[in-house]
Amino acid sequence: MLKNNLQRHRCSFWYGSSSWLHRHFLKITWVHVSKAITILVTFLVFVFLGVLIYVGRFDTAVFGTFLPVKQGQELLCATSNLTKQNLQQQSNATCPSYFRWIHEDLKPWKETGITRSTLERARKTAHFRLVIVDGKAYVKKYRKSIQTRDVFTLWGVLQLLRLHPARLPDLELMFDCDDRPVVQSKDYFQGPKARPPPLFRYCSDQRSLDIVFPDWSFWGWAETNIKPWKGVMKDIKEGNKRIKWKDRVPYAYWRGNPHVTPTRQDLLKCNVSEKHDWSTRLYVQDWERESTSGYKQSNLEYQCSHRYKIYIEGWAWSVSEKYTLACDAMTLYVTSPYYDFYIREMVPLKHYWPIKDDTKCTSLQFAVDWGNNHTKEEMS
Ligand SMILES: *[C@@H]1O[C@H](CO)[C@@H](O)[C@H](O)[C@H]1NC(C)=O
Ligand SMILES: *[C@@H]1O[C@H](CO)[C@@H](O)[C@H](O)[C@H]1NC(C)=O
Ligand SMILES: *[C@@H]1O[C@H](CO)[C@@H](O)[C@H](O)[C@H]1NC(C)=O
Ligand SMILES: *[C@@H]1O[C@H](CO)[C@@H](O)[C@H](O)[C@H]1NC(C)=O
């Protein structure tokens, strides 16, 4: 789907809709993306949990559903008692469009519901089981997760419980904190295994049925000195103000660890060299050195110094995605099969500029040249 979208938009782009591009893409501001992500992260968690219950209790008369409630400026989607009929009629009409991804992710269980044995099968790779009863969270840990991913994920759930004390339904779910999706849809078409195990994780792809949930770093990433999203946003916003877009370094910037996946190694081939300048400036992140220097180089607010920032997947999706999008720079997004919980709602050429994975260098150079050729319009 994402791929198709990209393809389509790329086509309209290659065949010369540059005024459309200019109008829609280059005006993206920090506010645009960051607001979208913030709204999504705050409320999707809530809604996901609500929907899980909705699916889980398919056989009973009580359905958790989402009702948007204006509370201050915030949009709250709550759980409440609706009949099945009401649910069907109301949920789509009253909830924002990105809620459709929740329906999409939970579709495999829509007709069948989730039985105890279906849930238990998700335990195989789960790092923990989360149970919420009467507003209290109970956790059973099965395996050690990478770093403190599990702790920060649960910290997010606890904050949610505190923020909306009486509104979270009773629920039970399995969570896998590793990177790549594991519930392959081809394994669950029919037969006794027709019901896929419902497993939450940070990302999925078109061939998998893993249910996406915001990653731990929204609530903080202690090992790399990254603050919770709210604080990071503030810093990046300040950083964005420091230099006007036009005065920034007119190249595409990337800094990261290239050893996690071949596509990143491939990206490094596009670095500027004596032979050719692809209009890129790529750097290897030395986490070892960074950790001893207090992460000065990797401070996110100092990474918005270029006009263009490259996003490229890691072992699956990359946590860096939201920080890249939040910079007031043009995000050059190397296409990837992996999606996290908000990227499917982002629109190519509106929120980011798609870069072809198989011809990275020329694709990057074209994007940068195009942007640099249109600085006047961008600023007007
Ligand atoms: C939900 O149903 C219960 C039991 O029927 C009722 O006591 C409660 O008031 C209902 N809540 C809402 C929000 O309608
Ligand atoms: C609401 O949206 C979901 C996902 O797009 C779809 O499966 C469902 O049928 C829709 N419900 C109604 C009443 O349109
Ligand atoms: C890319 O080129 C720049 C400029 O020559 C250099 O400073 C940087 O170390 C290079 N990056 C890599 C990963 O080789
Ligand atoms: C940018 O401008 C130069 C010089 O006018 C032109 O040769 C080049 O094709 C332009 N590139 C793009 C991508 O618009």
C-alpha cells in the first residue's frame, strides 16, 4: 500500500507537477508533522487498547469503542458501551481518518474474536504480557528485551492509566519488543492455525499481521540519552529556529549506524567523494565515542542544520524516523516495507520526499537539486 502510494506520487512527480509539489510539499513545517505525530501517539495508544477489547469481547453485549470527545483542545477517543450496531454506524463517522489503520490492523480477528488459546500462541516470542484490570496494570515478563525497551513501553502505558484513570478497559495483551515483525500472514490463511496470534510490536510490514504500537522512545530512551517525545519536540523546535531553512547547509544529511542493514551500507556509497558529489553528507555514528562524550554529536536539536535530512530503515523501521520528520528540513525518505504506527498516515510529497531504494544516489541528488533550484519559492 505504502509502496503503491509512493509509486503513484513519484509518478506524478516525475512527470512534472512541480507547482503542485511546491504548494504542497515544500511548505511543510515542523508544526505539520510534529502535531500529527503527537496527536497520534497520545491517542492511538488509548484507542488501540480500546479496540483490542472490542475485538476480544465480540461475543458479549458490551463493546469498547471510540467516541471522540472534545476536552480542551485535545481529541479523546474513549471506550463506552455501545451496541454492535451503534458501533458500526458511529465509529467511522466520528473518528479521524487515521483510525482506519486500527481497523486494518485488527481485521484478522474481527469475525472470530480472540480466544484464550489464540492469545497464548503469541507468547512464543513475547517479552511480556500486560494485563489491565480495574485500572491497574499487571505485567508478566517472559524474556529480557533489548536495553530498556520493555520498561519504557510499560511506562507509557502507566502514564496513560494515570492520565485517564477510569477510562481504560480491562484487557490482556502480548508484547514483543524486538524490531522485525514475526506473524507472517501467509501462515494463517486457513486450517487450525487460521487465527493468527495477536502480538503487539513497534512495526510491521505488508506481509505480516503484527499489531503496531508506539515505540518505547516516545517515553524516553535512557541508553542514548534521548528524552521523552514531548521534551525532544521542544528542543527540536528551538533548534529549528536557530537557522533559517535557506541559510542551512544545502546538502542531504544522514548520521547513523550503517552496520545494521545492507541498505544503509548501500546508502554510504552515495557519500560525497573526490569523483562525484551526490549532494549528500553522510556520517557514521560512533555510539561508543558518543556515549563517552555525553552524546554531543547526536543531540537531536543540532541535527537540523541541513536543508535535507535522509531517513533510511534500520534492522526494521528506525526510531530516528520521527526525529527526522520533526526537523524543519525536507525529509528524504528512502522507501521501506516497514511501517510504524503513524507513517501510514503520512503523505508522500506532503510530509516527505520519497527516495527510490534501488537508485538512492541519483534519487537523492535529484531531490536536493530540485530543492536548491526552488529556494525562492520555498521561502515565499
Ligand atoms: C455502561 O453500562 C453499564 C451497565 O449497563 C452502565 O451502568 C453504565 O452507566 C454504562 N456506561 C455508559 C457510559 O453508558
Ligand atoms: C469502518 O472502517 C473500517 C476500516 O476501513 C471498515 O472495515 C468498516 O467496515 C467501516 N465501518 C463502516 C460502518 O463503514
Ligand atoms: C562522507 O564524506 C564526508 C566529507 O568528505 C566525510 O567527512 C565523511 O566522513 C564521509 N562519511 C563516511 C561515512 O565516509
Ligand atoms: C536545477 O537547475 C540547473 C541549472 O538551471 C538545471 O541544470 C537542473 O536541471 C535543475 N535541476 C532540477 C532537479 O530542477
